[in-house]
Amino acid sequence: MSCPALMNWSGGKDSALALYHALLNPTLHVTDLLTSVNAHYGRVSMHGVRVALLEAQAQRIGLPLTKLELPEMPDMALYEQQMRATLAPLQAKGIERAVFGDIYLEDLRQYREQQLARVGMQAVFPLWQRPNADLLREYLDLGFRAVVVCVNEQHLDASFCGRLLDEEFLRDLPAGVDSCGENGEYHSFVFDAPYFRSPIPFRRGELVRRTYQAPASAAGTASAAETAPESSPFTAGFWYCDLLPDEA
């Protein structure tokens, strides 16, 4: 018997590939998508993708979307409070499990498991500890298509932002950069997937640089955990490629 589950959907390649495997898992019945959104800007947290494009993904997947609306840099207490409030109506629907696209960040996995256990839910990690090369080959072979929407300038320069996430992009990554971007080196927006009803049309807009400063205590939140945790306050610079919905 399958267990109702929600997909923690960032809109990027890892969550997209994790959803692919969750949909094939006979023990899971994925019923909903859950995405953290910057309430002030109306964009996906850290990825910077417009909510309109996030909603276009959900429409093409055919699953209802719940938005966890957060301020730009929430502290731990607020993040956890908002998460519990957002999960409550989903649990009332019978959802018992939450699917994530994490690959090998052990501290992040433990954080997710501990927080879900407090509300009686379980975490599922379909991609856990699979080799990067295998994941990327599967991503390409299955026909997923994505564009890189955010890069951490500590690892990649602005020229990588706005590029297609394809074999050429992967070949151009500098030494030492995780090819799956698991340490927050880059984030992507999936505009086509095997389970999409149709590709999402979009146009590339301007490149924008933004900086963020946050205390290490925020390292467990959905937004800060995708950058490298520090033992003291840190400032990080990011380049974003604004994607515009293309009605044509």
C-alpha cells in the first residue's frame, strides 16, 4: 500500500530527478508540492525564480502547490514555526512523508529528519549517496532540461549564470566545483521533464548580483543550508539570471 507524500520542490534538477523516482516508487503516492518562497520578492528562495514560473511547473506536473512564504533571511525559530504551520493542513490530508532531492549533505539530512519526526512525519531521499556522474547522466538521458538561474560567485563567475545545464556546462565547471552543485555552487530551473505536460516557455532577462549576510545559526534553514555553512557571520555574493514567462 502506498503512503501519501509531499515533494519538497525547489524547481531545480535535483528535486525534479527525485520526484521522477518518487513517482515510480510503489510505496509512495506523491500528492502535493511544497516550495519555500521569498514572500517579499515573490520568488523561489535562493533560486530567485518568479512564482509564475514555479506555478507553471506545478501545472505541468499536475500536482497542487503549497508555498511556504518566508522573509528574505528567516531565523531558525521563525522558519520552523512557519514550516509547522504550513505542514499542518497537508498532514490533515493524510500526508505522512516528505521527499527531498538531497544527495550527500549528512547534517542537512539529519536536520530534516529531526524536524519532521517532531511532527510525526518521515523524510525520503531518493537520490541519497548516488554518484554525481550517475545522476547527471540519468538527468540528461531522461530528457530533463534546465537553465542555471543562480551561481555562488565564490565558486563560479557570472558567465555560468543563464546557461543551459547540459554536457558543455558540466565540462566547463572549474576543478573543485561539485558537478551537482550540492554545496550551493549553482541552482537551476527545470523547464522540461519526462512528467511535464509540455515544456515551459521563458525568456532570459537581466543578470543581477546580490549579497547576503546571515549568522551561522541559520544554516539549517531551507535558504541558508544551500550555501556553505560558516562558524561565524558570513557574506556571500550570488549572480541571478532573471527568467521571464514567455506567453508566446
